[in-house]
Amino acid sequence: MKNIKIKKDLIIVLIIIISPFAFYFHVLAPTTKVWDTKFFTIDAGYFENVKNYLWIYAYKTLTILMISIWFVTCKNWWRLVLLIPLSIEFSKFISFLNDRYNFLDNYGFAHSLPIFLMFSFLLLFIAKKLNYYSVNSNTRSELNDEIYKLMNDLSLFNRKESYKIKKKYDLIKKQKDKIEKKEYLCSLIELRNSINE
């Protein structure tokens, strides 16, 4: 399990590291209307030159990629809010492609909505499979809830003992930001076990 987590983190880190280099690919492009090599041909279309065309293309794809990675790896409950700027950038990208290849006469936001919905469902699927959000937050909240319940039960029986345990719990919560998550969870488990004895 630990090995899989390291692999998925490594892939995301590599994408983040490679993306600025991919963004600066436009620097290699000539300032002509057509860039013709033996591997590919890029036509600037109505843009002034290939360099400008690739800059806009790279800028828009990089923005969508970074917001998508942020969405997939975000551990907070508010991550769905990231779909709003992502939808805007996605619409701008489709508009850019439409301007270049002219596949729709009157383009509007509604035209990109079906494609964006498929893309957002794909992101939700990937986020669910990578499981960044649920594992961490569920374990911590379950432990906190269980300790809180046990402390309430204990306070009904022995006030002096519950006061000591509450102080230990408050101390662990204060140290939460200074220690690693694993150590924090181990401390909570240890406290829970001491209550159950």
C-alpha cells in the first residue's frame, strides 16, 4: 500500500516538474506562419506566428493541468470549488481551439459544457481512485470522534481521571501541527487505548 502511494505521488511530482519545460517549448518555435519539421508541421492559422500560437496553447493547457492536479490531490472538502475556475479555463481553451480550427460558427460557454462535464467526471474518477481525500480525513475524524465520546463517557464516572485524559488530549491537539500525521494518529490511538483500559 505504501509503495502504491509513493508511485502515485512520484507520477504527480514528475508531471509538475516537467510541465514548466513543456510550457517553454514555444521558445524553440520560429516566428514564421508554418513550422515544418520531418516529425510534425504546425500552422499558426490566423495567429501572427507559430511562437505566439504555441505560447497561447501551452499557457491554456498548463493552467488546466495545474488546476486539475490541484483538484485531484486536494485533501480538503472544498475542493469542488476548484471546478469553477477549471470550467472557465476549459471554456477558454475550447474557444481558442474553435478560433483556430473554426468547428463552430457561434461559440458560447454552453458548447463547452458537455465536454467539461465529461472531463470533470474523469477528474472525479481519478481523484476517487487515487484516494487522497478520504483516507486521511476519515481516520483522523473517526479517532477524534471516538476519543471525544470516550471522554464524555469517562467524565460521567470519574471526574479526576477524565480531567487528566482531557489535558493529555488537549496537549496532543496543540502538538498536532508540530508533529507528523503518523505520530499524531499514534498518540490518539495510545490515548484511546489508555481510556479503554
